[in-house]
Amino acid sequence: MKKVVFSIFVLCSFVRAQDFGYEYLMLTEYRSLGASYNLQRFKASSSNTLSDSNRITFSSSLPFIEFRQNNGRLAVGYQTFTDIRGKSKESFSVYGETHNDYSIGGTKESKGAFALPVVVSANYVRAQSSNPSLADFDIGSLGLGTGIKFKHFEHSFGIQAFAVGSLMYASEGFGTDYGSQASLCGEVQLIFPELIYRGILVGYRFEYQRWNMNNSLLDYQRRYQGMFVGIMF
């Protein structure tokens, strides 16, 4: 598990700008620090063999602190929730990703283009079990994805939008269980340079994740969506 968490931080250190040759480096090379607020649903998948009383199920807000640089994102989130027995439990999440974009439309003179993103992503999700005798959900994942992306940049405004599907190898934190994680993510970013300090980044993100482990007791799924905002520096 330490290797998985470490890999998340390594991902963002290799992020490089993908500007398609545009003149608008002010918008294609940026970094921001901010937060997001998401609505989420975490529940057992249909293949999970636990009884309803022993499953981890909650719907609660999911806040993140987010660092973004060019095509990279590192997000850390923490929350509490009430389990089926009425007891307070905790959940912790770390997400990291970096995109390498290959242009499939537009020219060096154009302001916008479509691209094929190749995405390396990793995440770690932990949620406490409602039954102390059962293991917590404690899974780290690492994998690749691709999809479609659109970018449009001007001197005073920028927009990025993408939809990406990913397949990852997943493993339990302190056990021998392993499996896969599939995810589908969509995001829209709006960039406003010089509006506040060096600019602000605002947007909306949707992500769906599904874990399929060799131990079906760990088969869960999560869906979250919400707004994010960051200050560019």
C-alpha cells in the first residue's frame, strides 16, 4: 500500500504542459491550489456477498483539497459518516492523475483542438466497516485510461473538457486480496487568468468507480460529483 500512495505523489511530479504549439502559454502552463465539494454515494456492488447489516453504505459530502498543475491533479479528502448502527465512521481518499495529450484536431494557429488523452492515475480509498470483526475497505489502485478531450484557449479565457475511462490494478492495503477497478470520469475546467491574483480555476467533475476483487466482500462502488475552485499561482 505504501507503494501505491507513493506512486500518487510521483505522478504529479512528472506533469508537463501540453500546449499543441499555441501562443497562449499563460493558460496552458498553470498551477492552482483549491478545494472541491462533492455529493457522493458509496455502496456495495451486486457481487458483494455481505449481508445488508454488514455492508459499508453511506451518502455524504466528500470534500477535497486539490493541487492542479497543467494536466495533473492531486486531491486529498476526509469525511465522517454514520453507519447502519448509528455509529460515526471515517473515510479517507487520495487521488492522483496526469494526462499526456495527443492532438487529433486543430493547427498551431488555432485556439482550440481535440486531443486523445493517455491518463496515468492512482487512488487510495479507505472506509471503516460497520462491523468491527470485518475488515475495513482499504484499497489502492493504479492504472491507465483514455478518452476524448477538448481545449480552447484565448488570452483572457480558457476551457478544457474531457471524458475518460480507466482500468486499474487494485490491491488491499494490508492483505493479500487483489482485483481490478474500473472508473469513468468527466470534467469541465474554466480558466480565468488575472481575475484573482494570477487567476482562478473553476469547474465540475463527475467520477464513477467500481472495485471487483478476488474477495467479493470488498466489491464496492462509489459515485461522486461536484464543483471545484482553485487559485492560480
